[in-house]
Amino acid sequence: MLHVYIIMAWVVRLTTVIVLLLLVLCFATTGSLASDNTTQTSDDQSEIVIGALLALTGEGSSLGEASKAALEIAVEDTNDYLASIGSEMRMRLIIEDTKTDPVVALEKLQNLSKEGVKIVIGPAASAEVEAVKAYADENDILLISHASTAPSLAIPDDNVFRFCTDDTYQAAAIANRMWDEGVRVLVPMWRGDVWGDDLTNATNESFMALGGTVVDGVRYNVSTVNFSTAIDSLNSKVAEAIAQYGDVVAAHLIAFEEVVPLFIEAQNQSNLSDVPWYGCDATALNKELVQNDQAAGFAVRTGFESPLFGCELVDETGPVMSEIKEKLGRTPETNALAAYDALWAIAYAYQTTGETDDIEALKDAVVKATGIYYGSEDWSALNKAGDRKYGNYDFWVVVEDEGTFMWKRVAKCRVSSHGRVMFLPSAVLP
């Protein structure tokens, strides 16, 4: 039955892509209207400038690097396609490093606005989106974030689209995973920003809805350099939970790259090594973690599992994923695929609107594109808040092979819009 599902999914994907191509071909003959971010590269050729706010440095640099690789490939692919259909439109990308800093993200968006850019891919972090959202709304700029997931930012009719599901989906996935593995008491530790607060609250609610117990955890400051105090506090809380509830206690960490110094501190605390640990989408496939022997060793000892927004198909060796992996030199975070899809949707929007600078027309065109476009690996349809409708998650753990640490996928699940979670049999994992 699973093989039938996979074949059907690919057939549907082919059909939707054909429909998209036909629509683009249809609108390609309508001509173009010059806009502020359209420049003439020749007598006949026009250039659309798209912005990208990526965290190439700072705590979110692992995803930022993967997204940069994905977007560079997307520019080549879209321009090759546009040339093949006789379109004179070409896409050009301006990538700005936000340094995973909300203040810097706003400065970089303002710079892009001065360049006449009307659509920007990113930023990835919800704290960054929160910081730039008002400016985008006020200045008719469309943001398409490929990784922002805070539920509080799921706002209908604003200028922020998110090509990923909000964290109510991730919360349901991780809560059900922990429950299925025998966890009954949860001790959370989380990054103190809008994303960390929202995901913690959502996960706690999902876990308690299953019948679980959540004890007071540790919220740490995002500017913290030394995590010894926070880890000492968590160790005490875990010890108390174990004393009261026994061996059904787990720790849930919501962090960015600071997972590495946190785990280096945690390895010296006996109570923290005695419980299973779970992570989040920002820790899954994190390159810094597997490159640090101390942190990776702690992750192996505690069975550290992290969910990541995944693909609908079981086999994720599709051409786009493979090309990004080859360019990057490692397995990319799945959200990089959302960045790739965003550029295709933008190309469609400009092509079908005659390269207009009318933000409402562009928003409508992007929504239409996601409604018919299967995307690089999964459906791209958006809900009323402008976020992705469908949630599929992979679970990843750190494993060691002859002294080398690496990520290994151990589970897949699908989450419906109603929060129902269905795990696929482990036998179907590639």
C-alpha cells in the first residue's frame, strides 16, 4: 500500500507541475510592466531582484548556509526554465546576513527596501520575523519565511507568508513521540524568545493533553555565554522529578547552536545523563553538534531525538535535496527546501502579474502558486494565516560510527491540521 501511495504522490506531483508550467506559459505572453525592483539587463531582458535575509553567522548559521545553497540553485533553475519558455525575465538574488540578530535583520530589510526590493525570502528565526514584520507591513514588502514557526506570528492578511507549518504541528509530533516512548513527566529548557516561548507552551499543552505532567523548567537568556547556572538549575529540577516520579522523566531542549555549550555543561551532571533528551527543529541536523565530540557524545548517551519539518514522501533522495546536499557537503535542514520553493513561487508571481510592484497582486499570485505547485519535495499550499497547511516531521538522533558522529533518521510522522499524529512504520525508512 505504501508503494502505491508513493507512486500516486509522484504522479500528482508531475500533474501539478505541468499545470504550473502551462499557467506560466499562458501568462508569459501577456507582456511586462516595469516595477521599482525590475532592471533592464538588455534591450529585451528584465531582471527581478529578490532579497534574502539569512543567518550566515550566529546561532542560526547551520540553516543559513543550507538555505543559501538552496537559493543559489533555485536562481539557476528558475532562470534556466524562464529562458527555456522564451521569457525575458530573469531572477537575481541579494543575500544579506542577519547574524541571527533581530536588530540586524531589520537593518538589512531596510537596506533591501532602499534597493526597491518588494519580496524577501526570510528571515528564518521567529524573533527576527517579529522584529521586521511591522516594517514589512508598513512598506508593502512581502516576506516569505522558510523556517519561522512561532504560532503567535500566524496572522491572517499580513505581509508575512511562511513556507513551513507553525509549531502547533511540531508540538503535537514531539509530544506524541515522547509519550509513545514511555515519557510521562517533562522538564523543559528553552531559549527565551518568541519562538522558544511559543514552542515550549505548545509542546507542554500537547503533552498534558495526552495525560502527561510538565514541571517547572528553565528559561535561559538568548545572550547568555556561560550556561553553568542554567544547567545547574535544570539538574536540580530533573533530580526532584526523578525522586518524585521515577524513570518516566525526560528533558526537552528548545535551542539553536547553543545546544553545544549546553550539552558540554550537562555532561558533568549525573542526573542529566540519566534521563532521555528531546530537541526541536533547530537542533535537528545541526552541524555544530556532531562536530563537537563532547556535545555529540552526550547526545548519543541520552538518545537525543530532534524533530524536523520533513517531506511527504518516504524517500528524500529527490533531485533538489541531492543537489543541495552535494553543494553543501552535508545533509541540509529540510527548511532549505522551503527557501528553494519560495523562489519558484516568486518567479511564478512576477511572471503571471506582468512583473508588477503591486504587493496585493503579488501576494495573491504567490498564494495561487502554492495552491497548485507540489514543490521540490512536498505540497506547498498555505492556510488562511499564510502558513503551510500540512505537517510532516522526521525524527533524528546522533549516532557514532568509528569515532565519527552523524545524524540518523529514526522516525517519520504526519500531523493533520487537527493535530492528529500518525507515525510510519520504521521498516519504511530508507
